[in-house]
Amino acid sequence: MFVGHYGAAFVGKRADASIPLWVLFLAVQFLDVLWAPLVILGIEKVRIVPGITATNPLDLYYMPYTHSLVGAVCWSIGGAALYGLVARPPRWRSMAVVGLAVFSHWVLDLIVHRPDLPLYDNTAKVGLGLWNRPALAFSLEAGFFFGGLALFLRVRPMRIVPLVVFGLLILTIQAYVFFGPPPRSPSAFALTALVAYAGYAAVIWALADRSTLTSHPRPS
């Protein structure tokens, strides 16, 4: 899953408005943010195998450090602790929301991945395989994103058009990933994904977090 993960970021923002939305955008992709450099370094491994699923050619055959259930739990705790270190003042509720946002990545991946998510180490792999049903998988991505956005906007009214346009844009990119040509190499795909995660976090900061700061300036 890709775009759908951001629906969990909007839900997290509704649960705790003190957390910047860009932080939650990075949190829900944190496992992939870690996965990308590990692939580039050759520590975790992926092959390009056209046709391995109906929507993408990624054979994610070795990723025990980021995408095992045990690894996801550990990184979720680490993400929560990291937010507690940098947030001022640190709050247990906010840390828990960030940790759950990180863990949501593994839960949503479980729905779409083929059985390539290990429970521990590189064994006992699971995945419900929705990537082999392209229309359903794409609809789920869109539904999670816009469902989360709708929940967010119910309690944080702001200009809806830029956010909807942003959602449609990244869905278009998702469609290209689903139905376009395979990536040139695993490293090229990982680097592109890493740039995309950073770019989307920056865009949501400009659309949501920055506008909130502008409309509610801190007292001097």
C-alpha cells in the first residue's frame, strides 16, 4: 500500500491535533523510509519480477528488519520514543499516536501484499494479496486516503480544494506505479520512493501545518 497509508495520518491528526501532520505523514511511511536506504545498501533485498503481482513487479523477498511483525513493533516503539524526545512538551498520548501511526503501515501492508511480510526474521510470511486485484486495491487506496481526509476535515476545517487536488495527484502517481512500466532497478525504485515520502511530507506541511500556524500565530 502507498497512498492509503496517509489516511492513517489524517486519523492520527484527528486523535491528537498537537502532532504536526507532516510528522504523521512520515510516521505512517516510517517502515518504508527505513526500507529504502537498506535496499540501496544491499541489507534488505528486492527483485524486479514483472507479473509477480497484477499491480507491481516487486518481489520483496528479504526485509526482516523493517517489515517483519517483530521489526514493525520495535520501530513503532522507537518512533514513539523519538517523538517524545523532540516534542515539547513530550506527551504520552502523542507518543502513542505516533507509535500507532508507524505500526499502521504493517497492518495496511498485510492487506495488499502477497505473502512476503515475515512475522519474525525472514520466516512465517503473511499477506492477503490484494495487489492481485488491481481495481479493488486501487479503490482501497483511494478510500483510505479520502476517508481519513474527510474525518480530519470534520474537526479541522480548512481549504479543501488543495488537499483534494493533492490526493488526486498522488493517486495518479499510484496509478502509474500500478499500471506503468517496471522500475529500472531496485535501488532506483527505493530512491524514488524516499524522495516521494519527503516531498509529500513537505507538501502537507505547506497545505495544512503551515496554514494552521499562519491562522493561529503564537503569542509573542
